[in-house]
Amino acid sequence: EELTIIRKFEHIEHCLKKQVEAHVSTQFENIHFVHKSLPEIDKDEIDLSVEFLGRKFDYPIMIAGMTGGTKGSQIAGKINKTLAKAAQELNIPMGVGSQRAMIRNPETWESYYVRDVAPDVFLVGNLGAPQFAETMPNRYGVEEALKAVETIQADALAIHMNPLQESVQPEGDTQYRGVLKALAELKNELPYPIIAKETGAGVSMEVAIRLESIGIDAIDVGGLGGTSWSGVEYYRAKDERSKNLALKFWDWGIPTALSVAEVRYATGLPIIATGGIRDGIMIAKALALGANLAGVALPLLKPAVKGDVEGVIKILQRYIDELRNAMFLVGARNLEELRKVPLVVTGFAREWLEQRIDLAEFLRERRRK
Ligand code: FNR
């Protein structure tokens, strides 16, 4: 159990000090808006509010889960409370990091607990999919899921899917057999919404269709182009062989923009577009492709470890300014209208999507099915 905690902090340290992002892009650069010289709206009338899982937020941005698992107000607790204060101030949702450490060491619960500083935030708990696998010793079930949600008074539970990270980690949990069935059972028993969340390798439409079929409430595509968990594991790897494997898979996955398009094309599920979101134009493109929220992790880590709430808000405020500006320039007064503006898809994104979906139809009818 000590191992889980130490691992977690190595991750944070590498994310703060090393280049851990993908060397390939999210593909948002291949998604283009068509500039509108006559927007026919006032910039001031733009409404950025959004509904998601029955709640209304002021902005379509989510602080993606990163950490937890230390005692009291040590590093993880400080990060979560800082992020939570920013989320409370902006009225946007946030997630905590994997609560596996808390299930094993219940005394670490406070590092995930933010209700004291964020009474109203839509809070998402977090557990890992492999923990629910058929072949996992002491596999998790509804009991652990309830504990994760209720100990921190969360509103929903994210189940993270991270086969890439686990597969390049010498001590990785590469049991994934029976996870879909376990999630279907969990969905029947847990009285909270469940978000299936990738962590940097993207969700394909085939996986999204299966998740929708078992009643999962939303998908966080966690696509390629931002933090690479294979990249993080590369720095943690102790020997040549592990280093090689992590390096080879550094850029593995489905780029975020393409994952959003696939999932929106194939399902009606609410989508969170996370993975390499680094400005408000990317957020606008993700929403135009059909995402309901855009999620951000790595850029917020630096101010959060310092307890710098204003620093977190400043980054998010910049994204919000850019999003609003992009919406003005395409004449979209709200997210509904943003979903209908014309988009042009070029290069690699076009090649990919033409082989995966009916791109012409998708570009005409991007609305939720
Ligand atoms: C993460 N992420 C993550 N996701 C998850 O479901 N459970 C977790 O415990 C963590 N832990 C974690 C720690 C740190 C330091 C980072 C940066 C990220 C993944 C995160 O939620 C997100 O999906 C990816 O990081 C992609 O977004 P960015 O970082 O490219 O904006």
C-alpha cells in the first residue's frame, strides 16, 4: 500500500519537473472554424453556461482529477483544496485523483475532501477500471464505489481506464478482463452517475458504444496530445527494458479531437474533452465537435501545488476569454449555437475521420443523436 502512495508522488513530481506531454498533437489544429465577418451578435450577450448530468455550470470547463492519498493537508490535500476553491469560485466541476489509496488507507480521506472549501462544487470521485476486473484479487465492487463517493460527498464517480499506463509499468495492473461486465453491474447498483474516463489515450467509438449500452452516464475521452502516462512512466522506469517500452508507447492513442468526433458520431452520451486542452480555441473546437465540457489537468498542477488559487483561476479565466472570443468570431451566442457552426477538417484529422465515420454527414449533423 505504501507503494501506491509513493508512486502517486513520483507522478506529480515528474509532471511538475519533466516534459511529460505527447510529442504528437490533439489534432485540434486540423479542425478549423470559418471566420464570420458579420457575427450578428454582441460579444457581451454570449452565454457560456452549460448543463451536464443535471447540473448547471457557468463555464463548460472541468478541472480533471489528479491527486489524493496523503495524510491531512499534505501535498495532495493542498492541491485538491486549491483546485476546489477555484472550481467553487468559477462554478465549474472538478474531479479528484484515484481514490485507491483511500480505499487502502482510509486515514488519507481528508486529502480528497474539499467540501469545507467547495460546498457547491460538482465533485467527481475516481477509481480505476482494473480494480473491478474479474481476475483482480480483492476486486472492487459497489461497496468500494460507494465509499469513494460518499466519504468525500462527491456527486458522481469517474472510473478511469488506463490500460496504456498499466501496460508499460513493471508493477502495472494489466487485468482488464470482465471490466465492462463489472461496470454494468456497478451501474445497476450505484445511485450516482458514472463517468468512464480515459487518461490520455482516447476513447474509440467502438468502446463508447459499449459504454453507452451498459448505461454509463458520460465519457471523458482523455485523448492523446496532452499528458502522456507512458511518458510519465518512462521517467519512473528503472531499467533499460522498461524505459524502452514506455518510450515506444509515449505517443500511443487517439488524439483528443478525433476521439470527441468518434464518440459524438456514435453515441448520444455527454462528453468531456480532456487531453492537451491548452487554450480556449481548443475548447471552442471541442465543443463545436460535440463535447459538453472540456477538461484540464496538467497546466493547473503548477499553481495548485503552491496553493495559488488565483493562479489556477488566472489560467482558466484566460481559456474562458479565448473561448468567448472564438464564439464571437463564429457568431455563436451559446453552446447550442456553437455546435452548429461550420467546421472544416484537414490533413491527418480528415484522413483519420474519413476512414472511421461518415465525415460529411457528421459535419452536416453534429448535433447529439
Ligand atoms: C492525472 N490524471 C488522472 N486521471 C485519473 O483518472 N486518475 C488519476 O489519479 C489521475 N492522476 C493524474 C495526476 C496528474 C499529475 C496529472 C497531470 C493527470 C489524468 C488527467 O485527469 C487527464 O485525463 C490527463 O492528464 C489529460 O489532461 P491534460 O493533463 O493533458 O490536461
